[in-house]
Amino acid sequence: MATPKKITNSPYPMVDVDKALNTVLTKCETLALELIDMKTDGPESFLDRVLAEDVRSVENLPPFPASMMDGYAVVAKDGKGTFDVCGSATAGSEPIVTYMASGSVVYITTGAPMPKGTDAVVPIEDTEEIEGHRVVVKKAVRAGQWVRPIGSDVRAGDTVLDKHTVISATEVGLLACVGATRVKVYKRPTLAVFSTGDELVQPWESLRGGKIRDSNRPMLCSAAVSAGAIVRSYGIVKDQEVPLKELMMSALNESDIIVTSGGVSMGSLDLVKPLLEEIGNVHFGRMCMKPGKPTTFATVVSEKDGRTKLIFGLPGNPVSCMVVFRLLVDPAIKALSGIPLVACHHSRVHARLKMPLTLDPKRPEYHRAHLSWRETLGSPGEFIATSTGVQQSSRLLSMRSSTALLCLPSGTGTLKNGAVVPALLLGSQIPPPERVTPHMDGYTLHGASDASLGKDLGKNTVPHGEPSCPCCKIHGKSTTSNSIHVKDPPRYGGSFVHPKSTVLRVGILTVSDRASRGVYGDLGGPEIMTCLADHISSLWETDYRVVGDEKNVIEASLCDFADRTNCNLVITTGGTGPSLRDVTPDATMAVCDRIFPGFGERMRQISGTYVPTAILSRQVVGTRGQCLIVNLPGSPSSIRQILPEIFEPLAHMLFLLNASKIVLTKTLDTPLNVRASDFIVDVVNKKWIDEKLEKFGNGTITAVVEKVLDVVKEREADENSVFTIARGCGRKKAKTSISLSLSPGYLAYLKRMQMKYNIADIQKTLRIILDFALEGDEGGEVHGIF
Ligand code: AMP
Ligand code: MG
């Protein structure tokens, strides 16, 4: 073996991962076959083995025409009527009646052979036993009805399992079913693992003097067992040529695959590469990937049997080591075990990034991530990828709970959150859905959204095949809210992508006993969605649930939103009042680690400008980790009053919590800057206000205007007619100014309407409203204002 020299440039070219995997797979030779026997080895010994032969059934199943029901075997053409029961046929025995003529019936159980002469079974529920051995057949059956013909499950000669099938529980059942209990399978590869490094001690030893624990070997052994190999652990070997070579040679004698870790980099004590050069054929010594660059792959042809042994020299850093094991060794174990090469590759899906990821300028990166399946209304669903955090190759925590490797290309810059990247699934499990909605369990997404949004309430129109909610039975329930019509609010929105922004994920939790039981459709949740759509122009999406006023259920939902479905913001509606069932703030305080009392006060202040009872609301705002939780009252009008005014502090807080920018469509600071004397109204408006003041003898102009605004604000149904239909008859009217000191809530309302209906300014917005009041008075139409 050549004496290692310090080298600064690696002589090994960097090979692409795909090419490297191809090289590995082409060197894989399937192993010899062995016979396993269900009777002596047990059925569990079949699990995960790969069939080395096709399995056929030599018999028909069922081997006789069998009854599918408990009932009476009949001659179908006899039809309905009263018949003598001339015998019985039960599962597992020959029929007592060997031939039955027309005019009588035979009692039969499920799975029993049909007596000769009978051609159908009448289920027991369609018959009535009468005195003696007689029975009334109340429903006629067709010939063949409720009978499984011979070979209808499996026909003699049918292939029930193909060569190369991986045997799982169902396959074990099939083998048993056709009696194929001795089958040929491929032998499992034997895989040797050892770690190299002077610094390594056993995992159970304490650390001193520059030592670290050998984490790679236990990890690789476990990974190899789960991949289907028989594992031999060869311990730790020092960075010394002789012991390393000795261990390698004895491992080669006893194994099909050898996996080492450490000693493949460019240090003076990295001895694995030179050893592999000496004893075998090195196919590559560097891979173009991050992490795992120094990975080395060699083969040695055994002098004993001429078989090709595979040697993987994995890097020492635990993450690199594990990532490369997944990318190269996993597929090799499969290939040797008899799995066809095409099926040895990891499943590849596409996933949408939940956060921005910076690219490596030189090498493609296999970024560890957790995938979950997200269902969003109106889209077929997609995988969402959440990074496992700092990706340093020594930080094994970056592999913890990772279910996928994101394949990031090399390049400059950053992939934005929301970008779609290929992802290799680690393991065969399909990632679970991102959202669980306990209330909606067993409920289709479409059904859930429609029902919970109050659509179709009271019409009893259950779309065919769409289950109604198992707990609220909303579709079937008569309701007092027949008149409520809620248009589908948007469940997600925004189009503006800010370089610093991620998708804002908002958990919406409606807390209401009655809405959760389906007594009425929830209006709060949809109102919040509408507000989000009106005010946020960067990307946002919602996760929406309706629960009853149960503290533990509210707590669980909040934790689920914050911890599992990764909401940045949770808005609750309902359950904030003083009644004993109102426990949303208590649940919020129980799950939050910090409370922001000023925020709650501000919200009460805002609603206080509308209703004096606002002081009774116990709304709380707090954070759980990086998730901000905000309580709103239950009434849609208070949501409309409060939410638009708190978007700015909300956005600021979310920025500080998540360092992610939320771009608001409209800022609401303008109205607060409007000076009272700025209000310009039409002279006719002013005259109308003066008339009202005169009529009532006291009050202020502001009070009159606020009264008008109250009425318009409360009349959501009229909003459209106020601001679009009745608006702007085109007359040029003389203007005058009035002195108003509207409180912030009213100013905010004017601003919101101005934005919503695209009106030039809030002066004009107020004129439109006053026109509406005036015209109502003139036309005799009672607006109910005064
Ligand atoms: P190497 O590939 O030998 O240069 O090692 C690279 C890094 O991985 C060094 O920091 C080693 O201490 C560490 N390392 C090597 N082998 C192991 C192992 N078996 N378990 C944990 N860390 C290791
Ligand atoms: Mg080393």
C-alpha cells in the first residue's frame, strides 16, 4: 500500500449523483435463491423478502359454487312463495341434500357449497320461517344471485404473485390462500459496517481527550437492517494502514457489501481511498453533491466465487454519511435482494418550499426536509416541504424527522418560499396530511367547506355521495338560519411576492357550540377570510376549523395550528364574552408562552367606538413559539370593525416573530391623519344635517353623521346599493365644509369603504353616504335613520 501523502488537489473527478447511482446499480448482481417454508419458518419470515419465482394457483377458488349469504338456497325460477325446507348446507361440510328439486329450499350459510339443483340464494332477511320446516320467500332472486361461482376469486392456473414482488402482509395472505407455502426468494445481502477514526469511542463510553462517540456505525447498521440486509458490525478501526486492511479483508470474505465511514477526505490519515485503490477497482472517489462529496465507491471481485463485492467509503460526518447511505447504499441493497433496478430508486415527488433556501454555488444540495400533504380548497393538493434547519454535515439533528431530501440545483441566489423542487422520499411511507381537522374527520374536503361555511343550509341538499359531517350532521339538520346566504369566502389569496415574505398561514378557529353542532352556519370564519382577502396582498392561506366551547378542544386546536400545521397566525372568533361557556381567552392563555395585554386593550377600544358592551369582551393576544394567536369576538360585525384596524400591528409583530414580511393592501393610517375640519360636503348634505339638528333640538353635527354611519355600517345588505347603485348621480353640487370630530373607528370605516369601492377620497365617501340618507328621506323611503 502506497504511503499516503498530503495532497491539495483531489485526483478524482466529481461525478453526478445520478451517474454515481447508475454505476453502483450496474455493479449489483442479484444473490442466490433460497427456499422458505411457511410451516417451518413461520409466515413472518416471508415479510419483505423478494419472490424469485411466479406463484400460480393450482386450484379454483372457491373450489365449489359458494353461498355469499346466510339464507336459503333456491331454484331461482320458483320465485316467491312458501316452500318446504328440505335440508341444510353449512360452511365446511358437504351439503346434506345432494340434489334439490324445484319446489323446495335448503337452509344455507355463508361460504357453504350450493346443493346441486339450486342456483341462487335468498338472504335470510327476505324470508320468514313458519311452522314446521316451511319458509316464506318474500323476494324473488335471479339465477346466480348471491352465489360465488367456481374460480370467481382465483382461477386455476392464474398467476397470483409475480417474480420480484416484495412480500408484505397481503402477499403472505395470498400465498396461504393458494397453498403456496414453500416459495423461492432471493437471499438477503450481508452487509459489513465499520467506522474508521482515532477519535472514535463506543457510544456508551465517556468523552475525553478529543474523543467523540461513534454514531455512524449504529446508525448505518440500523439503516441497513431496515433496508433488508443482514448486518455484521465490525466495530471501530484506527486510522492505521495495517489494521484497516486486515479488517477490510476479513469483511470482504464474509459480506456482499461493505460500508465504512470516515477516512475518505484529503487528510493525511484518510486511508480508505488508497486501500481501495490497492485491493480493488475504484469507480469514483468524489461526488458532485452536498453533503457527501468525498464518497468513494469500489468493487472487488471475490477470488472464492467470482462474485462482485461492493465497497462504499462514506464520509465521516454523520449527515453526509447517512445522506449517501440513502442515495447509494439503500438502492444497492434492494438491487442485490432481487428488486428490479427501476424499483430501486427512491420515489420522487414535487414539493413546495415553505421557506426560502439559499443555493450552493458549486454543488447540488440534498436538503433535509419534512414533507406533509396539504389540501387547499380549489387545488388538487400538494406536498409542502419544511426544512429541518441548519444543514451542517456534522449536525445529525438536521436528519431528525426528515422524510425527504430536497434536490436543490447548484446556483447563485435563493429559491423563494413557494418554489417547487423535486424531493426524494426517504422510506416508503407517504407523508401524512398537513391538516387534521378533528371536527371534520371522515368528511370530504368539499363537504367540509360547504357545510361549515353555511352554504346550502336548510335546503337539505346533500350532494350525492358526499358524507355529511359525522358530528354536526349539518346537511340534515333543520336550521333557523334559512335566510343566511354566505358566498364562499376565499381560503387563500394574495399575489404579491415580497423578497422577505413567506406565505402567511392563518389558522382560523371558530369557537361556537351551536355552529359546531350545525344549528347555524358559521359566519365568523368566513368573515375573517374576507378581511384577509381585503387587506393582505402578499401570499396567504388558511386552515379553518369550527369547534364547540370546550376549553380542552380549543387548546388542542390552537396547539395543533401552532405546532403541527405551522400557522404563523391564528385568529379565533367566538367565546370571548362573560358567559360561563365562553372560554376561548382562557384556552389561549393556557397555551401561550407570552401575552400582549396592550393588543387586547386596543381591540376593546376599537369595538368600544361601536358598542359600549365591548368592555365585556375578554379577548387575549399571545404567542406560542413563533405563532401569534389573536382572539376576536364572535359577531361578524365586530370582526369587520376590529380586524382591519389591527392588521398593521399584526404584520409588524409577525415580522418580528418570523422575520417574514406581510404586505398589506391598504394602510389604515390615513384616516387617522384626517383633520376634523377637512370634511367637505355638499351644501344639500349640510342643509339636511342642520334640519336634523333643528328637529331634535340638541346634539352635534358629529353625532348626526355618526348616527348615519352607524346605520349604514350595520346594514351590510345595503352596502352595495349605497356605494355603487345610488352613488354619484353626476350632478355638480356646491360644496361646503363642516367640522367633524369622528372617532377613529368611523374614519377607518370610511377609509375601508373608499378603498373597497374605489372612491376618490374619504370626503367623497362620506358625501355618498349622506346622499343616501338624504335621498331616503326625500323619496319617503324609510332608512330608519331618524
Ligand atoms: P473524516 O471523514 O474521517 O475526515 O471525518 C470527518 C468528520 O466526521 C470528523 O469531524 C470526524 O470526527 C467525524 N466522524 C468520523 N467518523 C465518525 C463516526 N463514526 N461517528 C461520528 N462522527 C464521525
Ligand atoms: Mg477520520
